[in-house]
Amino acid sequence: MGVAGTLEYFSDLLSNLKRRRKKKQMQTVALKVRMDCEGCERKVKSVLSGVKGVKSVGVDMKQQKVTVTGNVEPKKVLKAAQSTKKKVEMWPYVPYTLVAHPYVSQAYDKKAPPNHVRAIPVTATISETTMDDNYTNMFSDENPNACSIM
């Protein structure tokens, strides 16, 4: 293996490394963006269309929702949307069928779209109970000082 063979080996090795780089997978990023008018909608859509890797941008003015699809990272999309000086956050709602307890105080939101609730962690419902122990003991038959209304 001479000098030419060595150079050819290294060039093949480098070209294989370039091909092996992982491409970003297609993702859909949903954002809640405060938009008042069609001008706001155009501004947000043009800024997000300029992000590298974006394939499509969908805007729903009624729900204040922007959906970005493409080979993008959610953090970059969020940062680009924040550059418009609008109030921006990741889409906080999920269908209520995906939540174990959709009507606990943390999940229920009057501003949510129909059939949606806020996404909450599963541990949020552990400490919340519908009955307090004091109330159950107050009317218990085992309690000698219980209320005797009957």
C-alpha cells in the first residue's frame, strides 16, 4: 500500500463519516402564539418559514396555534417565534382522552380548545383527593364523638 493507496483509504473513510451523519427526523412542533390580526399571522409565518429545515407552517388564528413541520428542533423553532416579540409557548393542550384524570384542577382550563385539557405530569394527581380524612372521620360509626344526625 503506497502513498496513493493510503490517501484513497483516508478519503473513503472521511466520505463514509459524512454519509453516516444522522439527519434530523421530520417533526411537528406546535406553538401557542398570541396573534391579534392578519399582519401578526403573516409575520409569524414568514419568520418560521425562514428557519432552516422547515417544510410547512400552518396557522390557526382561532386557536392561536402555529404548527411547524420539517427537519427542525423544537428549541430553535421556539426561539425563532420569540424573535417576533409575541407571547409564545409550546402548545400546552392534549386531547382529554390521553389524560388519566382530565378534570383535576391542574388540567382543566376554560381557554382550552374543545375536547382538550392541559398536559400535566402523572404525579400531579397523587396528592389531590376528593375527600379529606377529617370529613370521613366526622361521620364514622367508629368515632364516639361523631355527628349523630339521623
